[in-house]
Amino acid sequence: MAKKSPDPVDRHVGARIRMRRLMLTFSQTKLADTLGLTFQQVQKYEKGVNRVSASRLQHIASFLQVPVSFFFEGTPINRNEDANNFNALSPEYVTAFLSSTDGLHLVRAFTRISNRALRRSVVKLVEQIAVSAQD
């Protein structure tokens, strides 16, 4: 029997939980302790392997200081769409990037650069690196 993959909506909600948790610099253990769970259960929620119940999602939203709707922003339109097949301009792509530790660190560092010309130079540098990495 083939292993069932997580529903794209469950993965999206999990990625948004992870993104917000990382934004607040909370560990999985801290979130798990607040919810009365193990950090492994939080990992499963964040990967979309296990669904989050409505009451648990409300508790998570309260702890992470966001409305429940936050977790559904940018939800994949087509539920049959594989969440790994998104283009670079899609909300899913941005959520995946911001859900990663590197993405969050990059955004935090970049937003601390107050000089517009320097920020533009950083963008151009990253674009050039990305183009040369494709070659």
C-alpha cells in the first residue's frame, strides 16, 4: 500500500505555524509545552503529517498572537495540487521560504539595512548569484 501524502492545506497550515513560531523565536518545545504536547507532535503539525483540530488551532493562534485566519492566508486553491509544485511567485513559495530558518534570518537581516541604495545592491548581488548558480 502506498504511503499517503499530507493534504496540501494541512501542509500549508503547518508551514504557517512554523513560520510564525520562528518569527517569534519560539522553539518547538516551548509551543509543545504550552499545548501539553511533545515537540514531535508539533513537528508533525508543522509538516502537515497530522491535522490540527479547530480547538487546537485556536490555542496555537492565541499563543502565537495571530488570528486563526492567519494560518489559511495563501492556502492552495486546488486541493489536489502538490504543494511542492509551485512557482517562484506563488504565495506557497513565499510561505515555504519564510518558514525556513535561513529565509527568516535573511528577511530579518535585510530589513535592518536602512540605506535604500545598499539594499538594492544586496538584491542585485543575490540575483546575480542566483543566475550564475543556474549555469
